[in-house]
Amino acid sequence: MSGPIHYEVFARKTPASGWALQGAVENREAAISMAEDMLAQNRAAAVMVTKEVFSESSGEFKSFTVLNKGAPEQKKKDRPTQPAEAICGSPQELYTAQGREKVARLLEDWLRRYKVTAFEMMHRPDLVERFEASNNDVQHAAQKLAVPEAQETGASIHEIMRRWTALIDKACTRVISDGRKNLFPDLTLDGLTAQIDKINSHPEKAYVLGGGVAKLMKAATTPAGKLEVLLPFVQRLAESHEGWGWAVQVFEAPIMEIFAGKTALTDIMGQEMDLGSGLAILTRLVAGPEAKLVAKIDPVVSRTLPELTGVLADILKLIEAGHFKALSASISKRLLVELKSVRRLRPSSPVLEIETLRALALVMTAAGKEQTQREDIAEAFAERSKTLVSSDFVESLTKDTTSAFGEIERLIWLCENVVGSANKRQAVRWVSGCLTGHRFEREIRDGAKSAPARLSFLAGLQKRLIRAELPEKEAQELRDKLGALGASIATEVNLMMHLTRVGGSSMQKLTLLLGFAAGQSAPLGPVSDLAKAEVMKLLKSPEARTNLMSDPAAFMQLRPLMQAAGIGAAA
């Protein structure tokens, strides 16, 4: 007869390393998806999903492999069995940041079921009693800890399970006993300073205060509610005494766990949001001042990264005041992880996706204070850019364009916003394919549109490609294609003949020709070269020289165009 069933996800960072538990869930598809994502994001060399079935008759779990994917395991030389070394040897060690993180991962489903954080569970006697009363949950936790440790050390899995079970029992007994002794204070806002002063002398002051913080959170069942309860206390501490940084850190711990939740921002905001909206909020939290500065320069940033309100605005103020450094670091790390994922930022709008990514890049780069930070940020955005040059994304980006002109402008905009040499080259291929396609050629040769308008359009595209910082070889090929298209249009309408025979003064002719020679009225290439040659002829005429010498103001107006055309010295 079988009891509860759950699925465990293991990973090996390298082919030579051992399996390490990454999480346990009750849903088979969720476990497989978690493993596949780790492989896709290069967070593991190999992954494995096992189905764990608890047998009530034997009191043990039976394990069945569901998925084993990735690099094959490298066989190691046999080594003598080593005695298992405790990762945590005492209940106190469970309360470190690493310990709480492990508890949160091991008991993810249990914590979700009761709508609490690991911090609350470890400080509230009522929750500990409920957990301890469930032998299955205790056994599950002990097994999840024991399996990877046994594989790593070669020690007996049953021996390790007994040790972990004993430690869990000791930790539970401690919290329950301290609760009965009324060790954990009933914190009040008005009496907070006196209470902190009293706790400050206790040898385990963080643990004692943590029990009081968990009591405060008991009345709230939602992430937003928990934050609303905690933040007034943090604000009071931040204003009261510089020596109470340790107390602020105690309050910070459950807040970090709230933000670490997969649906944290959706729960806090009270509405469903896509990944892009979530990253916009997180970026505002860790780079508030930079976001304000960049938003003044770029209106897209203010539109895609809106200012924070409510509890999020309160947290931002505390971060800007120098508090919540661990929370800020955790959010920054999560931002990079999410950017490297394959999830769309704005599934409903590819245009908004590019705008959001650009805004995030500008703000996060501005906030990167160290070289290593900037390198990590650049790497994350290069990884994210891979999704922008995929065929699926490009198709969604261009499908609503009504003309080849609109399509080419979208694709060049894509070139301007992706980062990474490989991604730039792929974006160039999309642009090149559009330029050489029948649809674009048909529209660019459409006699219904005036030749100057078509040439000006090509010149604008060429300028954007120059500013897009593309790989030189690919960029030159695109510029040459645009130049050749411009030349074919100019030839069809005998452009140079019309330009040289146009009426007006020599200064008017010079101004007109310089626009083509400088790449403003037509793309650089054969057309600009011909226009430049005509300008040189005109400059040698007595009439033009006399006009330039007699009108210095006119010469100064033409000088930028002459320099852009590379003929400034000839004047």
C-alpha cells in the first residue's frame, strides 16, 4: 500500500560532481519543467527527476527515475566509505541564511500549503508542532537531506537520515519549549525601542527577536499583508538607533523570503503580471536613483519602469537609506537569473518587450558600480538577446507591419537593441533577408512614391545601421546594399542630370548636392560619390568661390555638410 507521492529534482553542476537536491514538488510536470529549465539556462550539466513513493508498510521511500538528462556522469575511482559529516550540527545552525534557504527549498509545498515563510515556520511553536505531528513530512525532509549527502560522502543513507531526524526533532523541541516559556516577545510599535534594548543583551538575540517578528506575521496570510505588518517596525528601527542594524536584519530575513517566492510580486500587487512588469518593479527597487535619472533623459524608461507605490515605495526608501542590503543583493541576483531565462518579458507585445528590455539595460548598466557587476549585466542581456533574434520572436515582431518599409524599420530597431556579437550578426541576417526580398524591392521601386522620398528613406535606414554598432563586416555589407539600391533609383530617374541642371544660384545647387554627398538625401555609396564629384566641380567655378567668399555666414552653414561629405578642406 502506497502513501504520499512526490517528485525530487537533482542536478550535477559538472559531469564530475555528484547529484545535489534542488527541490521537491508534488506535481510531475512541474518537476520535469524545473529540471529542463536548469539545463536550458546552463545552470547544470545534467539533471535527474525521481518519483518518491512512501510505503506505509516499510516506513521507507521507494525511488523511481523519471528523467535523467544531460552530460553523462564521469566515473570516479572507488573510495573508502567516509563518515558522514553534519552540514548542520546544532539547531542554531539551521537559523543561518543558508539554513533557512535550505528549509524553504525542502518544505516548499508545506510552506505554500499553510501560506507561511520558512522564517515563520522556524520561529512559531504552533507551526512547529503541526510539522512535528506529521511524521511523513519529517521523513520527507530527512530523506531529501540524506540522499545527496550519502551520494557525496558514501555514508549510509539510513545513518544520515537518523542524524537529520534527530536534529529536526531537537530543533522542533527547542522552539516549542521556548514558546511555552514565553521567550518570544509580543512586539508593539510604541514599546519597540524598550523591547529591543531588553533583547539586545540576550546571547541569541536574533532568534528571540525572530520569534517576536513571527508573532507579528501570524495575523497576515498574504505577502502584501505580511509586508504591511513588518514595515512600520522596520521604519521605526531605522529612525531610532544606529546600533540596531542587527534588529533590522532580523526583520529583513522574512521580507527576503517573501520576495524570493515565484509569485511574490503578483501576490504583493494583487494582480497577475508578466515577467517584464515584475523585472521593472525589481529594477526600480535596486536601482531607484538611477531609474529616476535615466527616465528624465529617456521617456521610454519612465513609461516601462513606473515609479513604485505603497509598500514597495516604502521598501525602496529603506534601501536608498542604506538598509536591506541583503535584500537588494538577492533581488539583483534574481534579476540576472530571470534575464537569462527563456520566458518572454511581454508575451502579448514584442514591441513592448524590446522597449522593456532596453529600459532595463539602461538602468541596470547605470547602476553597475563595479566592473564585475557590469560584466555580469552585459552577459545577462546578451543571453536575453538570443530570444529576440529567434525566428518566433522576429515573426511576431513583424507580422503586423503593413509594408516592407515598416518591416525593415522594425528589424533595424531590433539591431539597435540586441547586444552580443552573435546576436547582432543574427539580427543583421534578418535585415539582409528583408532588403533582398521581393516585397522590399517592389516597394522601393514603386514609381508612385517620389524618388527623393525613397532615397531619403534609404539614407535614414543607413544612418540607423551605422549607429547600431553592428559587426563591421556585416554592417558594411548592409550599407553597400542600401547604397546599391539608392544607385538603381537614381539611375532610373537620371538624378544627377536633374541635380546639375536645376535652376537657381550656385549656392543653392551646392546646398542641394551636399545633401546627397553627405548621405542625408540619399544613402552613402555610388550616389553620394557622384554628388561629391559634382560638388568638387562646382567649388572650382569662379561664381561659387566668389559667393562663398562674399557670404561667410552661408559658408558656415554649408561647412558641416562639406565636412560630412569629406570635402571640407577643399573649400
